[in-house]
Amino acid sequence: MFIILTAHAHAHRHLSIYFTKHSALNVQSKAFSRVGVKIWNGIPTRLKNVSRNCFKKTIRTKLIEILETENSYADIDTLINKMEN
């Protein structure tokens, strides 16, 4: 379903880039496996290069800040764009 490209023989969370295959069905494009890859690829590298605990705390804080500023539902593209800032 998805491909992992890494710089080493073993995977590191901060070095992985994930790709998904194109989906002809709209239902498949909304599956967690597809959306999760899109979200992960949208997270800035500087956030992926920290320890796991720091990563979790930073992502949680950033997502709460983003969602507090939204007046309604925030779609994945909005979250990714605001995460990059």
C-alpha cells in the first residue's frame, strides 16, 4: 500500500518518506493509511528530528494551537499548511 524510502538499511522515523498509490475510488483516498501518510509527509523535518517525547509534545501543542484558531472543521490540507509555518 505504501513505500518507505530510507537512507539506511533500517528505518528511522525522521528519514522516512512515504508514498501511496493512486486510488480510483474516493473511499480509498480517505482511508487512514492514505491520510496518515499525507499527514506524516506534511510534518516539517525539524519536528521529526527530535526525540519521541519532544515530538509528541510539540505536535500536540501545535495541533491544539491550530485547532483553537479554526472556526470550524479543519481539513488535512489546512492542518498540514499551518503545521509548516
